[in-house]
Amino acid sequence: MVTKNTKTGVEDNNEFHIEQVVEKVLFGGRWLLAPLYVGLLLSLVPLIYRFFIEFIHLMEGIATLEMQQITLKILELLDVVLLGNLIIIVIFAGYENFVSKINVATDSVDRPHWMGRVDYSGLKIKLIGSLVAISVIELLKDFMMEGAYDDKTQLWRIIIHVTFVVSGVLFALMDFIADKREAVDLAVKQTKSEK
């Protein structure tokens, strides 16, 4: 609120100045997320370690393992890779959506094509898609295992998997409805401005 000082006749804009300071602090606060993304990046280190431990076990038993066991080991490796991909997607898309653009990657030939184009709703869809893929691999590993087969545990895993799939479909449907609604609102606004 701008008030006029009766002694000096100068307008006082203290409220405007306070508002600017608060907005700068809030806008700068997004940088508090940066260490979280660095932490996520560091979480790839144990994944890399686990991947190569599993790979070494696979190679050590390559001559004695049956094909089903080899397939299970490869599925475990695939599971680790999918989790790593998920972490990278969350780091890149989250950082670019909530903190800052990654300018060092702008002219890089290795820049992923989706980088900079995944908004928050796209991030949700990619996240749920990755979770569904990981869930499928876990179910497939359980299906291929011989011996102990716990019906109750399997039922819960299938329920969780179906929940992921339904959630993904609902997320996509909500985004589709929101996009349609936004298109309708823009069309109405454009029609009003033309009149």
C-alpha cells in the first residue's frame, strides 16, 4: 500500500518493498531443493555397486546356472537399471521444473530429447510408468522362481501392481481433462478478446 507522508509529501512504499523482499526470498527458496537432487544423484553410487556385484555373480555362475536362473539374474540387473533411469528422470525433470534450467546441457549433443520438455504432469506419468515397469519385473521374477510360492504375498504384489497401473491411467486421464479444460478456457478468452 502506498501512503503519502504528510511532512515530506513523498509517497511511502514500505509495503511494496517488503512484498518484493518476501517474493525474492520465496523465489530464492527453490534452491533449497538443489541439495536433495545432489543427494539423489549420489544414491546412484550404491546402485552401481549393486549392479556390478550382481553382474559378477552372474558371470561366476554362467557355466553352472540353468537358463531360468540366468534369466532371473538378468531381470535383477534390469531392475537396477530401471531404478537408475527413474532417479535420473526425477533429477533432471525435477531440477528443471522447480529449481533452474540446466544451461550446461543446452548445446550438448548428449542432451536427452525429453530434457526441458517434461513438466510436472509429465514427470508424474514417467514416474508411475517406471514404477509399473519395476513392478512387472518383480512379478515376473516371482513367477519364474521355483519352490516357495506364497499365494498371499503374490496376491498383494498383484494388487499393488494393478494399483500402479490404475493410478497411471487416472493420472493420464486427469492431465488429458486438464489440457482440454485449458484449451477451452483459452478459446473462450480469445473469443472474448476478439469482440
